[in-house]
Amino acid sequence: MVYFQLKVTAKLAGVYNFQSRGGLDDPDHPYFIKLQCENCGEITPSFSCVMLSEEVPLPRVFGRGTANLVQKLCDRVGTVKMIPGFGKPLNHTSGECGWYVRIMVFECHGFAPVEFSFGAVWKAQSRENLWEMDMCKGEFNDFDQRVHVTGLKAKFERMKSFWRYRNSYLYSPSIDGW
């Protein structure tokens, strides 16, 4: 199993907290990702939707258990399992500095995530309001309230090590040290 972390950054103006609508571990928040076969390098033509609330049994080849996505690509079957509890919201300081913040960890077998789409409703919090934003276009502007979320970027990083210990996980930083 290989572990990947999804990291995001954006320029936030008028808001100090940016995350998925129901919080980072929202079971009904869809994550849209493109996957690459680790065997042949083929990439899925469209985005696959992965959600914490959707679990399917693993194929018998993989043993027992469940995954959030089981998909076939180039005659091979791969799995993706989401691991909640390791993300944090993007805050104003991180966004202004251009720092990436981890929002989710994925355990992948046979696949590597290569692209992420913000195709769902996200929320941002200002001192007065809570904003629900459709991030399909990659930015949000409300000129009347001076609220802006621009420069939205995401990347996947392979994690250096991530261990399962009983029912919890232990991890060390990613390959690049963050």
C-alpha cells in the first residue's frame, strides 16, 4: 500500500478558514480525482468520485475489508481508501505565504492519484459570516462583502512512511519534508 496526501493552497481575502462544506472529515463530501495505473502509466480519462461514506468490499484478490473506490483500469483492478483525521483547514496565513496544507490522506493499491478537481461546495469562514462556495471555476468572488478565494491549487504527494498501529495511524513527513 502506498499513501498519498492531498494538499491545497489558495489566496484568501476576507476569510480566515477554508475547508470542505461539512468539515474535513465530512463523510458525504466528494473528492474528484484522476488516477494513474502504477503498472502501465495509463490515466483515467475522467475524474473518479471518492467519498468516505461510500465503502465497497475489496475484491477477493486483495483479501478482506473495504475501500472507498474499487476501479478497473487497463485490465488491472486498483483500490483507494480515504483515511480521515489527518487534515486541517487552509487558513489565511498559509494561503498568503503559498504554503500547502494537507486536507486528506489516501491509501492506494495499484493506483496513484495525479489530479484533483474542486468540483463541490466548500465553505469559508469570515469574522461575520459562513460562506458556502461552489469551487467548480477554481475561484470565488463576492465583491459586495470583499470576500475572495483565488489561486486555488492542489497537489498529491507520496508520503514517506505511514503506519497502521492497531486502529490508529502513525506517520512521518512526506518525501519533501513537509
